[in-house]
Amino acid sequence: MLRNLTLLKPSNRLGQSLFGALTRHSSLDATSTGGFKQQTAETVREVKHHDGLAADWWNKTGQMAALHAMNEIRVPLIRDGIVARGNVKAHYINTTKVLSGQRILDVGCGAGLLTEQLARLGAHVTGIDLGEELIKAARVHLANCSPELSDRVEYKMEPIDQHAKGNCECYDVLILSEVLEHVDDKVALLSSCVQTLKPGGSIFITTMNKTLPMWLGGVVLGEYVLNIAPKGTHHWDKMIGPLDVQRILDTMNCQTVLVNGSTYDFWRNTWRWINSTQLCYALQAVKQMPTESS
């Protein structure tokens, strides 16, 4: 069961440090090609790693089995979170097209596992990713296996900072699912994501917590012993806790309204919600209206 939280406000010192980080990141555009930041060597490594999995992405019993299984909890999380904010027309609630009229941006969409599922609920979904092979796989699957969704799904190989420049406050919902743990510059990523979101819109994040149980169980055991995920997929220094994500979003005028812990039962390939965020967690935050800014 999902739960609402009584939220802690970040200290002024923390807010100032994050604001400083944002302004520092904005100055990096001057060193980029064509006005956009060049990919770092680490970003290139991450993209190459995931691009190499593109051919197996839609195999439900392959290396992406856990990601397929996650749709059983993350799709209802997103659906119910949108409905709870009052952003769905009454006649769509409790129908198979409950997300009709919603414009969703799926950042780091991979080959489209979540993108297609949200489109099946009636949403118009744009999926962006840096992986050329992943976007190719997403488009091929859409055309061959889900042609009925082709008028509601669009895939682009495009970085979020570039996409944000041409799509400011365009989306009702933004999805950042299993992406944050692969990115070094989380402030810059979240800043660009929030820029694309309409006031009153929701950002949904799922990721790993930066805890010893998650590292030992989810990464060391999961990747190097049980082979649940490909080796080298996750890194300690890129993980982040939910309170730190909340604090960053607070500086961007986004109020966290929900956080819930989850865990993966590998022996039966299922995910479930739990009362602890020690392992994995999901977070929903809402971009506040300008008049609500403090």
C-alpha cells in the first residue's frame, strides 16, 4: 500500500548549496557543442552498457526479467498517483483508458517496457533515451507488436537537457524509472526534467537506495552471484536516498507527496511494496503552481 509522508523541509544551508549547484551546472553550456552539454566518458560507458542489452530487452525471461516484472507495481503506482491528484477527468476513472488526455514523458525509456504500458491506458507518451540501439528496439517492437499504440507513442534519441529546451512545461507527467542510479549529475538531470513538467504535474521516480543492504543484496548478490541483472549495471557512488532526492526537488518547487519502499523476490520474479525504503523506493512529487511558491 502506498503511503503519504509528513515531509521534512531542507535547511537553508542545504537549499543554498543545491541552488549553487544548479547555477554552476547552467554555466556548463558554454563548453558544449551546439549549446548542449557533451556526454562525459562515464555517461558514454553507461549508454554503451545498456545499448548492448537492447536485443534482449523485450525477452520476459531474459536479463530484463526483473524490469518486466516491475511493471506490475510501477504502472498502478503511476496511474493511481495521477488520479489522486485530481488530474483525470471523471468519466475516465475506473476505465481501461484512465490516462486519456495525459501527456507523459518517459526519460530513459530504454526499449519501451513502461512506455507502451502507459500508452495502453490511453496516455500520449514520449520516450527519450541516449541509446541508439535501445530506441531502435523500441520502435521495432512498437511497429511489429503494438501497432495500435503507434499514434500515442513517440520515441526520440535525445538528451533530456536538449528535449527540455523545446518542451518547457509541456507534460502532465514525467517518469524517471530506474534511471537516477545510472547518472552522476542528479541535480542537472532533475532540473531539466522539472523544466518540461507543467505546474501541477507529477514526477515519478523509482530507484535504489544508497544503503548497505541494497548494495550487498541487490548489487553484489544480484549481479555477481545470482545474475539477476548484468554485471556492472549498478554502482555505489551513483545511488541516492529518498530524502536527498526530496531535498533536491524541494529546491525546484516540487513537493514530494508520496514515498514507498519496494523489494524484489527473485525466486518468483515479483516485486512488492514494503514498509521500508532500505532497498528500493518509489517517489512522487508535484510541481507547485507559481502562486504557491514560498
